[in-house]
Amino acid sequence: MQDLKNWKPCPPPQGVTLKGRFVTVEGYDRDRHLKALWDAFGGLEVNRLMQYFTQPDFAGIEDFDDWLTACQTKGGWVAEVFRDNATGNVVGMANYMRADPANGVVEVGGVCHGPAMARTPLATEAHYLMARHVFEDLGYRRYEWKCNNDNKPSHASARRYGFTFEGVFRQHMLSKGGNRDTAWYAIIDKDWPVIGKAFAAWLSPENFNADGSQKKTLEAVRAEIQEKAGA
């Protein structure tokens, strides 16, 4: 059994700026980011992007503002905004959620990628930066990803980023007037060295062709590193 008698609680996550090659992660500031996020999500198109979120559909930016504010002030979320380094535009967001510093557990959730970052290196790097901050800067033991079990793209993203599937909580909550079964994924601290190295290697300039396409998938890079680590 792992000896944790000298374990000390982690610092709670706070809004932080993390700069990468493709994207910068910034702590949410309403005055700077609210309208930029709304525009990045295409205004009311956000309801399609957030179809698997639990809150009712938004009627306008005021509803979006109220929801995001309540998530932070009442729900304890720490919103992080993603900015494209090439254009300077806000392109998406995610949140540190349900932090349990005493046990070293925190979740990434409320993830929404606008069209300008979806399925691009920006998305991969944003989640690498957020995970690296949790494990390497704050010292957490467990980083969770949860999603509506019907949300196939979220399942695919979690697996691609290296999260391990841990099961489904049936009838976990109500969502938009219906039932939500919630799938649980996690990365733990002993997983991170391989996962972190794979993120860094995949994001390196050497892994991209002149047209910006990848040479190796993230999964392939991680498998190679895992194989070498086990040798």
C-alpha cells in the first residue's frame, strides 16, 4: 500500500496564465472574456456546442453570463479561457472543477471548443497545459474528466489525451429535462510522466509536416514512449 502519511494538501487551483506554442490559457476575466467567448462560440450556436451540458439552453449572452458567473461563485469552478497565439482571438474554454485539495483530486470540465480550435493542435496543447499545471505545479494525484455517456466526441477526446476509462455512473443526474449517465475518466500521477512526454513530443515542430498535418498521432507517440519506459 502506498504510504501517504506525510501527504500534504495541494493548493486549490486558481486562474492562471499558461503560454504554449499554439495557445495561451488565461484565467477568466468577465470584462475581457465574456463577449469574446460568446463570439467564439457563435452566439446562440453555443447551445449546439454545449448540447451535453446540464444547464438549460441560453436565450442570449445575458443567460450565458449568469450561468458562467454562478458556476464560479456558487459552483467553485475556475474558468480558463483559450487564446489562439497566431490570431490573438479567444477560441474556447475549460474549467478546473470540484477541487479536493485534501485528497489531491481535481476535474477538468465545462469544456467547450469553438470552431476555430476544434480538432486542431490548439485544443491538444490547451489540455496539455492545464494537466501539466495540475500535476507539475500544484502536485495533484488525480485529474478527472467526466462526460455525458452519450457524448461520443468527449469520450474520444478523453481517450486521445490519455485519460483512463473508469466506468459509468448510471442515472447520475438530470440534464435538460432528461436522464444523464456519466462516464468517468482519470489520469493519476503515476500515469503523467508518460502522458506528459507524449503531449510534448506530439506538439513539437518535428511532428508536423509543412502543411501543418501531423506525422504521428498522439496515441502512437504515447505508445512508443510507454514501450520504451517498459523496456
